[in-house]
Amino acid sequence: MKPIVAIVGRPNVGKSTLFNRLVGGRPAIVEDTPGVTRDRLYRDCTWQEHEFILIDTGGIEFNNAGQFSEKIKRQAELAIEEAAVIIFVVDAKSGITVDDEEAAQLLRRSGKPVVVAVNKLDNFNHAANIYDFYSLGLGEPVGVSAIHGMNTGDLLDAVVALFPEYESEDYEPDTIKLAVIGRPNVGKSSLVNKILGTERVIVSPIAGTTRDAIDSVFAQDGQQYVIIDTAGMRRRGKVNEPTERYSVDRALKAVDRSDVVLMVIDAVEGVTEQDKKVVGYAHEAGKGILLVINKWDLLEKDDKTMNQFDKKLKEELTFLDYALTLYVSALSGQRVDKILPLVKFIAEQQTFRISTARFNEVLEEAVLYNPPPTYKGKRVKILYGTQVGVKPPKFVIFANIPEGIHFSYERYLINQIRKNFGFAGTPIWVMIRQREKEANE
């Protein structure tokens, strides 16, 4: 995981303004009214080649009995718990307040590294009053002006200097990374436990039990795997609890780390809009995909049930016509033993390479059988192509008029690639380019 940096402080000291300044844009609501930010807001941030996650929190008030004060304080405490470094924002104009002192005590008790950002210091020629904030007992304060962006570089230098040593993933190069994703309570953790043959993950009937992405490394038949169990993913618009919202972000990052994604679908409920959005993220990320239909034992079935379900899947998930499908029961273990062989097969398909000569033979035959339509009265010619990458398989095809290649024709070419070479379980990326010689003519 990237280091997490939490911005905390009492209301109206400029936390959200600083957050927006550091991440760029205006993702946090900024108003000159205390308590505007209630939930935590997470964004990726980069400084001097250091990548981290920045959290904006609601203002901490210790002596306010308002409706949201206690909840906001709790959200700030949760942010402090998961942070590697904390930016404690105070107001240079109002000086140290009772709430500042209370918050400083909370931060000292946390034992986390803290950088004190003295905000609203618009005149750096008269910065002597920042030294009053030494009395908070949290080290050397850094004067900043969030609204003007002044001295934020020095602030970030102080923050990244406190990051813990990054530990890279120490996996063998041929390790297959498998992310298990899906909506809450579809049986992901039970499935992981059945694959591993041990209670590695907490299993509960309460939706949303798994908060973090949990890695389990193991080997089978000479192949090493890393299986990543993630929190249940709901649509972002339906995620209200901030802890769960961050679980979604971590689940998406687990997809980013993976080679193959196990998309778990509830056989009883079928495919939902949430499922489409969740697996759509994996599809757009170019991951290998295995659709695992869990709880298959709970359905009343006849000899047509599986074919009917297959048909419904194709209708609901038209963009996943390449995905493989497996019907299982995590509870009974039915067909669970077929998961890893299919995962290995998909991983092999993801890394399969085609020689340029063989690829152009297929490309020439495809164009001969079905030439591209003309474009603005001009003949569109496919010149040649080559594979340029894997995970997913990537191809560049050169044409005299790239803009003349319609999406539907590009789809036709992808289908011809699949027909001749397979690539089951993985998306194929095709890029249409203009040959450099023709582009200069």
C-alpha cells in the first residue's frame, strides 16, 4: 500500500483548501463555514517521486455538542489510525486555541509522525508567530498559505521525509496475482478459504466484513500464486460509510495489482448493475477475467439452467464476451478445484505472443475477406500490424487513414485475432496508427 497522509485540525483552519492545493483541482468542498467536510475524502498524490494517499477530514471540535461533531471527530480518529504521517493544520491568524491543544494531545497519544502546518500565513516576512506553535509539542512548525500555494513544497518535503521504508512485493516473477472481487456477501472470503484449504480470512454473513485487501501466497502444481481477497465493492454512489469507501479504493488497487480477476457473482441474485460496474473496472484495466457464479447449489436446476444462465450473462455483460465462466459452490466445494487451472490458463493467454509474420498473415486474410469501408470517399488501407505488449495482449495496426477505421471494424479485427489465436479470458487492446512515412507526406 502507498503511505497514507491524513490532514487533521479544528474547523475552518483551511484543511480542505490545503487538500485541494496538494492534490490539484477542487475535490473537497471549500466554504468559510465550520464543519463543511464531514466524511473523509481520499485522493492519490505525488511529490518528488513519492506516491501517497491524502485524506481530508472534518474539523475536530472537543467542546461542541452539535449533531455531527462526535461523528466528525470519530472519522478524524479513524484517519489518524490508518495514516503513516499526519498533517496537523492550525491557523496563524487566530493562534493556538483550546481545540488545537486538545487535538495535539490526541496526536501525541497516537504515536504517529506529525507535521504542524501553520496556515493562513500570507506574509512570510512576518512569520515570527509560527514559533508560538512549538508549544504544541509536535516538532518544528511549517508556515504555509494554502490559498496561495506558498511554502507547500517545504511542507511536502517534511511529510515525505517521515514515510516508512517502502517494502516492494517480494514475489517470484512468474507468480500469478489473483484478485477476488465482487459485491458484499457473495461469498468471496468463503471461496478464498476453500481454495486455500484454511481459515485465512474472516468469514461472516454480515456484508462488508473484509475491510482490507489480504494477500495469501501459496503454490500448487509447481505454480506460485498470490490470492488477494478484497472488501465487497458497491457502487460508489451507494457507499456511505467512509471506512467502506476506502475499502472500495483498496479493492480497486487490488485489481490494479492483479494479473487475473475472479469476479464472484451470486447465482441467486444474478448480475446486478453493481456487478457490471465492478467487473467493468477490471475490464478497462486490461485484466484477465474469470466469472465465478457462486451459490450454484442453491438454485433449483434442470438440464437447461446453466445454458440459460450463460445466455443471460452474455446479454448483461456484452463487453465480456471473452471471459470464461465457472459455476461453483464455495460452501460445498463444488467445482472449486477447477478455479486455479482456469486462472493459470488465463494468465498464459495474457502473456501469449504472436510473431509479426504470423499476425500479418491473419491480418491480410481478414482484410481480404472483409475490407474496411471507404472514408470520405477515400479507400482505407490496412498496411501491417505487430504485437507490442502483453497483460493484456496489445497490437498496433498501421493504416493510411487511421480515423477511417470505425469501432465496429476494429471489433471485427479483434474477433479475427481471437478466432485464430484464442486469447480466452483476456481483453485485447488494438491501437490504429498512421505509418510515420505516410504521416509526413
